[in-house]
Amino acid sequence: MPTLRSKSYLAQAGKLVSEISAPKQPLQTGINSEAELSSPDFARFPGSKKRARAATSSASASISAASKLPDKPVAVKKLKARKALLRTLWSAEELVPLKAKAEQLYNQLNQLYPNPPCPLDYTTPFQLLVAVILSAQTTDKKVNQVTPALFQQAPDAHDMADMEVSKVQELIRQVGLAPTKARNVCSMSKMLVEDHNGVVPQTFQDLEKLPGVGHKTASVVICTAFGTPTFPVDTHIHRLAQRWGLTKGKTVEQTEADLKVLLPESKWNNYHLRFIYFGREHCPAQRHDVTKCPICSWAAVPPYDQ
């Protein structure tokens, strides 16, 4: 148990800490130097010296943390993280045979699906944006079942922004994560009205600032609604690209970067739809016989060729 004398030194340390925390004072460091801690008074009570150091260090850390600038917006962090990942993992030597393979795959998929339609029903870029947001972890068929009633009541951003979240949730209750998606759709619509007069922007930077809009959603809207070359990659396309040896990526962002260098921009649009349709009809994730698959039979790489 501390003695009265040691308590007095703890009080002295506490006073110094209080001075550090006082407003409108120059930043203090508590005990000013090792020499002060080595004074005869503190030297007689080593435990007090340790407590004084700990208290002073804790207070200084708190002041330092409080003085930091506010964090950057989430959208800015997300954009920077995405840019850091969007670099291909292929070397120049590896790209030569891979480009030939990607071209062969493109031609075969193009023969199977010459004009692949967008699997989501929409009439405007805004409706496409809403439908893509709703499609996360939900089948396109289910989304197409709920959007007609939703778009009948709110066909554009202005009408959707005026709707209550509870009403939107009721209309889309059949899709997965309906409460979260309803909040995102309403917040996204309000931001569109406030920042873009209700018009869907055509850039990644503006789209990815919207609630519920990630890089893949923005890619789909940009290429499908506006015809700008992009290469949307989701988990299904990522799975096929790995199976066919077109990527080293462990994330959809890295897979996108790897796929983009294998084909010219003129062939990017709709290529992702060909991947999706082929995966659904011929290339399931489990219990897949590669010997009977028209592409895996020649394109699959280990360990996916078994």
C-alpha cells in the first residue's frame, strides 16, 4: 500500500497531468525531463516514478490523438483503396500467351451470346442504378419481380427521394437485405436530387459517393446505361476468371485489373454479361464436370481442371 509520502508524489504527477489537459495552454509533456524524474524525491520512491511516467504518457497520447485532423470521407478512402488495387498482377512475359487465350475465349463466348441482354429490367439510368443496388446477394429474377411496383410509384430520383423508407422496404421486402437496401435507395435518391438535380452521374468518382453504390455497381451503370467501356467484375466472374487462369487476383478488384489488360477497351462492354450467362448455363461453382464444359475442357487450369 502506498505511503502518505508516495501519495504526495502521485498527487504531484496528477497535478502535472491536469496542467497538460488544461484548455488554451501550450502542449505540455508532463514531467519535463528524465532529470526531473531522477530528482532525489522521485528517486526515493521508484513506484511513484513509474506511475508518474505512465500517467504522463497516457495524457500526452490522449492529447495527441485529439489534435489529429478529422478522417477523410469514406468515399475518398474507398476510391483510394480501389485505385491501389487496380494494377494488373501479370508480368509482360505472361501477358503474351494470356492475351491469345483471352481472345479465343472472347470469340467463343461471343458466338454463344452475340447480343447478351441486361438481365435487369429498367427504362432509365436511374432505374438501372436502383435495380443494380437491389441485386446484391439477390437473383436478377427476384429483383425484376419487385421493381415494377416500385418504379410505378417512384419512376425517378425526385419521386423516390420523397418516399418513406418504410414504404420502399415494403415494396422490396422479397429481396435480401431489404431494410438496408431501402435506406440506401432513399438516401441515394436524395443525394442525386441535392447534388445532381436527379440525374445519374456518369463518372466513377461521383457514382461511388452515393449510398449503396460500390465499384461494381458503378461499372454496370456506366457501361450499360452510358456505353462507356468498363469491365464490371463480381464474385461469379471472379470465379470463372480464376478457373480459366485469367487472373492471379484474390479480390474482384484485382481480377478486374487482370482482365482489362487482356482485351482492348472496345471489347470490354458486355463481356461481363457473357461470363455471367455462361456461368449460369454451363459452369456451376460446384459439381462441375470440366470434361463436358465447352470452355473448361480446354481452358481450365489446375486445380480447377479436375
